[in-house]
Amino acid sequence: MWEIFITIFIVLGTAGTIFWIYMLIDCSTKEPDEDKMMWIIIILAGNWIGALVYYYYQRPKRLAGSQK
């Protein structure tokens, strides 16, 4: 029974870390210079929660602005 919980914990932890790294790379390569440092600090300090905030708040704004 414990093996299931440990496996789920490892899978979620790995997925969260991959998502965090992906959002950090996305921010550092695609954000404008005036916002980049602030969002990098938020993502680094907030770990996967900071990455979720960036993903749902800032990234859609950037993507909508680039399509105009």
C-alpha cells in the first residue's frame, strides 16, 4: 500500500519540477526585459506555485499581445 503513495509522490514531484523548469526557461527566453527579472524571482521563490501563477496570469497576456 505504501508503494502506491510513494510512487504517486515521486511522479507528482517529478512532474512539478519539470513544469517549474519549463516555466523558468519560458520566462527567461520569451518575456520582455522590463518584466523578466520580476517573474524569474517569483518563479524561483514560489517554486511550482510561482510557476502556476506565471502560467495562468502572465503567459496568456504575453501570448495574446504577440498575436496582434
